[in-house]
Amino acid sequence: MPMRFTKIIILIFCLFFCANIFAQDSAKQNMASQSLFDSSNMNNTKIKAAAKDSFTMKPKFDPHKATIRSAIIPGWGQAYNHEYWKIPIVYAAIVIPAITYVYNNTWYHRLNYAFNVTINYDTANYKNIYPQLQPFFLANDANDLQNYRNEFLKNRDYSLFYFFIAWGLNVVDATVFAHLKLFDVSDDISLNVHPDYDPQTKAGNLGLVFSIKKPQHKIIDLSR
């Protein structure tokens, strides 16, 4: 049991650590791009002063905020990214392991109590055994009770493991997609065909030119 929970804690810590590093790296890139934008307008003092007074340049999606919100409430980061269709998926992935955990935990305690009463042949507490498990006591079948108890214990641990995995993936998803929304991810790739004719050789030429635009940060005007 301690080793299983230790592995779960280490895995969740790694997921949150990676998501936080990814968000911080994106925030640094945003600050760098914003500083370049400001420096390009330093030569025109009138435009720079008007820009400061009229609006503030700020990224619409902040990966760090998406990470924190998803870590606090599942689905909050997806709502922040305007990806509302993901919220039911997030809650389904989290609620199902939670329900199975409660179910397996309930039966584990029932079987564990029945096992202890049976192995000690405690007739005074016989009526406190769950009704479906009382035949095991009458048959003095402690081995089957122990096997069932261990099986439900294992399933309970797996349910807890999947619960934290789903929560961690919810955080990673919000962080990654908030980071991607800062860029123009549309494939703006153009193919230009330039036919040409050489009068000296009296031959035609055909050239292909690929044009790929540099991704640009999406900026909003907060003064509107």
C-alpha cells in the first residue's frame, strides 16, 4: 500500500511540474514577444504614448492561469480556453474512477469486517455482518472472504490511481492548448507557380515557390 501511493504521488507531482514549467516557458515567450513589439515602436513617441493610454497589450490566453485553474477545479482551465465541449469529458474521466473507488471501498470494509468476525468466530457480532456475506460466516469460509477482500482492495487502489491520472491529464490538456492558442496555428503555407520564358534558349521555365509565414501572437485590445 505505501509503495502504491508513493508512486501515485510521484507521478502526479511530475505531471504538475511539467505543466508548470511549460506554462512558465510560454509566459517568458509572451514577455519577449511583447518587448519586441514595444521596442519596434520606440522611434515613434506619439504612437507609443497613445498605445499606453488607449490600451494594454496582453495575451488572451495565459497557460499559467489555465494550469492553476485546472489544478483547482477540473474543467475550469478548459472553460478558460473556451473549449467547453471538453468539460463533460473531463468530468466523466474523473467521476467514473471516483464512483468505482467508493463502491470498492464500501465492499472492502464489508468483507474485511466479515473476515475478522469469521476468522475469530465471533458469534456475538454475527448479525452485524452484511447480509450477503453471512453465509460465509456460517460455512466458516474465511479464505474466500480474504480473497474477495484483497480483490476489492486492489480495485480500490486502481480507482484512486486512475482518478489522479485523469486530474493530471486535465491540467496538462488545459496548459498545452492555452499555449497553442497564443499562436496562429493555421497552416498559412502558399504554393506559387511562376512560369517563365527564356527568349535566348526559346525554352520555358517553371518555378515552384513555397511561402511559410512566421507564427504571430494573438493580441487583444482590452480597452474595447
